[in-house]
Amino acid sequence: MIILKDGEVSRIEVRLQEIVTEYRNRQLMGFQKICSLVNALYIDLSRAYLPVAQRAEQNETQLMQVRRLEMLVENNFRGVKSPSQYAQMMFMTEKKPEQNLQNHF
């Protein structure tokens, strides 16, 4: 459960309304924009849910992983093309986005 402060509730409502409006308008690249808006909503809700100390720790860990991946790609891009190979090199499992969402809900 996420308990939102008044300012957060209005921001989340605005974000949800943007998603609904984009869905109803059915404009060019609407699906991509909806995906971006849903990602932004997820980030907003995660920030409201996670304590500040945990956010800082999580951000640092993710930043270190991104830097490691960047170095691996830079050094191996000619021979290594598969995400699963990079996952193995980072001692991680390859997760598809839909698997990741299932872990959070």
C-alpha cells in the first residue's frame, strides 16, 4: 500500500489523466507515449513508496550496474551481441520487462 501526501495525489492524478487522454486521442506514436507515461508513473509511485535512505542506496547500486554494463559493452560489442551473454558476464539473470513488472505487483 502506498499512502500519498496531498501534493503527490494531485501529481499522480495528473499523470493518470495524461495516460487516459493519450489513449483516447489515438495519435501518432500514442502507444510509445503511453509506455513513457506509465514508466514515469511507476517512478513517481516508487519514489513515494521507498524511504529516502533506501532510494539513495538503490540508485547507487543501479548506477554501478549501469557503469559496469557500459564498460562490458564498450570492451565486447564486436563479439558479444546477446543480452543474456552480458547478463552472464555481470553475474545476473536476464529479465524481460513483463517479468520485472510481475515482481513488483
